[in-house]
Amino acid sequence: MGLLEFFKEPANAEPIADKEKIDKTYAHFRWRMFYSCFIGYAMFYLCKKNIAAALPSMSKELGYSNLELGVIGSSLYLTYAIGKFVNGMIADRSDVRKFLPTGLILAGLANICFALSFFVITPGKFTFFGLPSATILLWVLAFFWGCNGWFQSMGFPPVAKSLTYWFSNSERATKWAMWSTSHQTGTFLAVILSGFVIAKFGWQAAFYIPGIMAILLAFWLFNRLRDKPQSIGLPDIEEYKEPEKIQEAAKTEAQDDGMTYIQILVKNVLTNKAVWALAMAYVFVYVIRFGTEDWIIKYLVEAKDNSLELASMKLACLPLFGFFGTISAGVISDKVFKGARAPINVIFLIGVIICMTGLYFNGTGTNFIDSAFLALTGKPLVDVFKINGSGVIDILLIGFSGFFTYGPQMLIGGVCAIESSSKKVASAVTGFTGTFGYVGAMLSGLGTGMVVDKFGWNGALLFWGLSALICAAICLPMCFKKKTEKTEKAA
């Protein structure tokens, strides 16, 4: 009860009457909330993606197999999937200013404990109740990494709440898309930082250094963040930015007045057909995302005889293009489709299908790109760039698969879910869809491995393309739902 009281939402402050002061305060805090959420969430990634760079050194020093290392990594996915929904429900009624920094502090401590475990339990030094110390250390590491997963799940829900309450419907997808690039920013910084400190101080430094940074940053975030606009005397964002729509918004929210949080949750999330459809679609988005992110290098090395360096370079194009795909999806859905999200989801998913089809048919031999380059320069393309024309096409197809995947990933589980539900359960509904997304992540690993063993790498491309097709089919009816609702209202 004491913890819930600590996280409790602050009461609404006395409304500011001066219009000029409202404008200045809103302008100041909207920017402040945005950059705080961006930096804070990127820091969460520094405490999550750091393990990727540490795994080779851990394997060599601790003698763990790939399966044993997989046990450690999977512990985070499991607790993160469950925690995202649970912490989403808690965050809806919690003070963003306290909830997000607390999660970051705890994630930092989990990283520090993860690193210190090695110094407390050294493999080969002793046994405990007949178990080798290496086995004990494995499960201790899995425990702390699982704890990290739970604390990591405290990051997204308060961010979702902040973006919902500080930005209106007509701009939310654009701002959400811009914030969503914190994923890629955090991943990039995590790899760079981890690689540097591991080379200097050993693999443990990849965990305790980001852990210390996270704790220090959390105190800065507490100073920067605020809860809803009403907590500092500002009007509701729709009332401020879109007064012509306030009556419709107020009518929707008024339907939930007098209901308990659980009743609102059941009505707007657990029994909401649109939310369930989005959750199902999100499963297949994550099949595509994690399938390509985790397996493309192996596909290129085994199916196309690429070197590890070349395959890694091609994969790097996926998040790079994805950065622009995320922003494009948000801007286009706001500006071109006037707040309709489903059409851009369907269009982007068709793009994924085209990319998978292109990879399926793209061979490894000389093609028109090689011939054109040779005619123009007099030198073979592979001699200049260490890559042939088929490889150029691979780069474009892999890059654009990231472009077309990251857009729906941002919209379906975030903006679409919130706009199909209620602001009062913004954190819970994104946590709900997020849980289904990580079910898709687990299905991606299992499904891709199974189809590759049975049908080869073309089977994997078919699996990812079929997932995009199913996801598009789920989203397609939502394109017409908006039109139907508008027609009914006009009548």
C-alpha cells in the first residue's frame, strides 16, 4: 500500500486563467516532456541491448553454450512480456514523474547486480549442494536479467501515458514516431558503449557502467518530468489544441465517469474487439521484426554465401531505413490520412510482402546492375565496393523491409491501440498489445527455426511474408470502419 501511495497520481492543480501563460507553459513542458521521454527510454535500451555485445566474451570466459546464453536472454523477454501489461495498469494511475525514474533506477541496479554476480560466484571455484558453481551462476544471471526485464517494462507505459496526455490526436502519431526512434538511438549507443568498455575493462563493465548511468539519469528525469497537464494547472490537450473536437472527446470520456478503473479496463481493453484485433496484428508485426533482425545475417551467410562482415553491413541498413520508416508512417498518417492509421499500416505491410518476394527471387549471380556499373566505370562493381549487383538489391530490400516494418510496429501497438481505447487506460492498452508483440517475438524464433530446418531459407522468407499478409488482412477492415462511422454520424 505504501508503494502504491508513493506512485499515486498528483491531484489537479488550480487551473491557470491567463491564456498567454497557458501558451508559454504548454510550449515549455511539451518540449520538456518529449525530450525527457526520449532520453529516458534510450537509457533503458542501454541497460537492455548491452548484453548483445557482451555475449561473445561471456561465452569465452564462462564457458557457456549458446543454449545456456539463450536461457539468460530469454528470461528478460518472458518477464518483459508479462510486466508490460501489469505495469501498464499500474502506470495509468501513477505519477509519471515517479514511476519512470523508479523503473530506470531498478533496471540500473539489476544490471549492476548482474555484473557483480560473477565476482561473488566464480565458475570452477566451488560447488553448492552438489551443483557446479557455473550452473549456479547461470541461474543467478538469468534471475537478475529477468528482474531487469520486469523493471524495463516500467519504461514504456509512463511514456505512452505522457505522449497521450501531452499531444493531441492530430499530431500524436508524428510525435510518437519521432519518440519511437529512441529505440534505434538507444540500441546504437548501447552497442557502441558496450564494445568500448568491454575492450577496456571486461564484459562486466558493459553492465555496471550503464547501470550507474541509469541511476544518475533517473534523478535528472525526476526533475524534468511531470504527470498530466492538469497536474500543473493546464487544460486538457484536446481542449487546448482541438477545441472543436472537445465535445466529442468529452462525450467519449464521460461514458467512463462513475466507473472503477477495473470496469474501464474491462470495457476499453479486455472486451474491446478493436484492441484484440490490433493485439493479434501485433503478433505478426513482431514475427516480421524479430525474424528479420535475428535471422537475416544467418540467412545471408548460409543462403547467399556472404561474409559475416558483409551480412552485418546489410543488416545495419534495416534499423537505419526503419528510423525513416517510423517517422514517415507517423507524418503520413497525420498529414495525408488526417489521423487515419489503418491505411498506412496496410500500405506498409504490402511493402514488406514486396521486399520478402524480392529477396526470394533475387539471385546471387551477375545482373543488370553489375553490367551497368562495368559499362560506366570500366571496373567490376565487386572490385570497387566488395559487393555485386545482387548484393545491392539485397541491401535495398533488407533496408526497405525495415522501413515498412517499423512504421506498423509504432502505430499498431501504440497510437492505434490508444485511439481505439480510452486515455484513462493508455498505459494498460499499450502494455496489453505489447505483451502480444513479445508472444510474436517468441513465435518468430521458434517458427523461423522450424521452417528453415524443414524448407530451407526460402521457407523463412515465405513465413515472414505470410505474416505480413495476415497482419494486413487484420488491418484492412479498419480502413473502412472510420468511413462507416462518419457516414452514420452524418446520417
